[in-house]
Amino acid sequence: MLAFVISSVLTTAFAQSPLEQLVFSEKEFAYRYDGTRLVYNSAMYGYARKGYLVTDEIDQEHGNSLKIGMAETPTPGETSSPYVVISQTSDTNLTVAFSVYFSDKTDFRLALYKAASGQASSKEVNMIRWQDTLNVADMELEYDTGRWYRVVMRIDFENKSYTVQIDGETILEQYSFTDLDLVDSVRFYGHTNENKVGFAAVDDIELSVKAPTPMISGVGYNGQDIVSMPSAFADTLEIYLNTPLYNITEEQVHLYRDNKEAGFNRFGYDNTNGMIVLDVKGVLIPNARYTLVIDEDAELFDGVAIGESISGNFTTAPEAACLTFAEFLQADGSVEINAEFINPTGAEAELLVIAAVWEGDMFVKSKVFRERVIAPEEERIFVIDELDDNQRVELYVWDSFLGGEFLSDRVYRYEVK
């Protein structure tokens, strides 16, 4: 048997890591009885069964705690243990933290429960159990009665392991755990031994789950839903986050176009739905690529920064047909250009695609392709002569030869070193 020596007593609330989000907390244990069970204000519920569940004060420091035990005169006809249930579903990470006190050595356990689904039956797994010894995984450890312990258990369903700390000391680290792939509820059980009338008391129960990684999930404009390309005539942008942040300030948000700050006139943020609203300066440039950046000191939770900046890109819709992508492939004796066009007009558009060859600042030659773009999205392949060393080709689009203007400020380049 392994001996376990506790060096200090920790009864403070569990501090989550920045990647964890507190989803459940109970330390008052106020309840009502609905005729079949105890329903606590925190949404935890309990069944006294053969024993009892009593809200009582063990000491002044903890205030109200929940006693789970066996009465001297058990409830007639009952055979099951008293227990409480906290409903919480997770298939990634789950942290269970609680304080526990023992009047005597009886039988108290923390279990995880998975509900039946499809052809699979329900399953319950005991994670930590206090009897004459403390049982965790394949270890048996000594423990004392008449005092509090602070227990933190972290389950990693993705990596199939779990870790247990007691009073800040790790007694089990990344131990293999393949019994469950997800959990639907956390349960605390008392004992059923009529010859032992002692109790366990729990307090400061906290459950935390892995917080989603914040990211920009979409862009809308002028009150519309998420769109693939905001209109260049939009004067208001709505930036959607996949998870609400606790707080973002105007100074923490930046809007760029072509690596230059575009700025905005007004900033707003709704942390109930994770939407940033920007009134842009003037109008957006058609067929331009914009980048939104949220600084790393924006708060994921109260007092907890996201730690890394968040960025997302979007391209505004063009006013006319234009080139949106080009890829250059060097082949024997030629350069192949795979190009993509979009045409939002709904009518046939004629474009002049110009491949200009340069050597340094000196113009060498060009090749012009006259293209008719009809569909909303089209792909074309262009071929030009092989480039000499230190030459580059630039691909861009004009609307006509006479009085020609660029249809986009984008130029695609390929250079031979």
C-alpha cells in the first residue's frame, strides 16, 4: 500500500486555467423538494434513498456544506446509496473540483456516468473512492478523517487520460483512461452500510470544460447574415466570433486593407452573441482583401486574456467581373497560369487579361488574352513563353484597350531568380 502524506490544506475555490471555462458551481446547497428528489438552485439534484442528504455547517470557514450519509434508522424499503447528480456533457475535457470532509471512514465515491444511446447501454465508472483507504486507479492511499481535502480531477477524453490532485499535490498524472469517450453527468455517492453512521461532506463543487478557441467565424454587413463577400457599398460591418469574449475594447480591434490600417468610425461589441459592429470610414474598396485583428489582451473571461491575437480575412464583392486568383507553374519552355475569375453582374463580361514580363524596372514584353466571362465563377489557363533568369511576369486585368483601367488593384506576380 502506498502512503500518501498531505503537506497542506487547501480549501479555496478551484482556479481554472485560461483554457477552461467554469460551467457549474455549488457552495450554498439551497434546495426544494419536488416530490421525488431534491432540486438545488445550481440545477444539481439529489436522492436520499437509504441514507440522507442534509445541508449543514461543518465549520464556519465553509459555511453550508452537503452531508451525504447513513442514518441510524435507514429509510424503510430503500437499498440504494444516497447520491447527487450534476448534469454536464463533455467529450473533450472536463475538470471536477470539490472539497470533501469525512467524519468516519465509510464509503464515498466520485463517479462519471454516460447515458444509453442507440444500441449502447448506459455506463458508470468510479473515478475516486474513499473506503478504508483512498482508491485511485490502481493505488491505495491512506487518508485522515475529521479534516477537509481539496480534490481536482482533470479528464482528457481526447487523449484518453486523467490526472488527480489532492491539496495541490499530484497523485495521478495522465493515467490511461479508456472506459468512457464522453460523460453526461458527474455523481457523488454515499454509503449503504447500516453499521456505519458516519458521513462525507462536500463543498465548493466546480465543473469546468475546455473553452473553445476564439476565432472569427464570419462577416456580415448592414444587418444581413454572414455572407461570403460583403458589398463594397457597406457602411457597417458585423464580425461574428465562434464564441463570445468577455470583453473587447475599441483599441483592441484593427481593420487593415493590404497591410495598411483602414480604420473605422464607430465600434460596438455585444458579448451575449459575440458580434463586433464597425462603422467603416467612407466605403469599402471593391474586390479588396481586408483583415480584422483582435489583440491578445482581449478578455476570454473576466480577467483572463485570450493570450494570442485573433485574425480573419474577407474579400469585398467586385463591382464587375474580375480576376480573383492566379497560380504560376513553370514548365519546359513555358509558364502555365491557372486563373480564376468571378462575374457578379449576371451578364457576359469581356476582360483583357495582360501578362507583362519585366526584368527589374525594364519592361520586356506582354501578352494579352481577351476573355469572355459569363458564369459567376470560371477558371482559365493561359500559357506564356518561358522566363529568363531574373525576369518576372505580372498578371492583371483591364476593362478595355481604350481608356483602360484596372478592374482590381491586385497584381499577381511570378519571378524567376
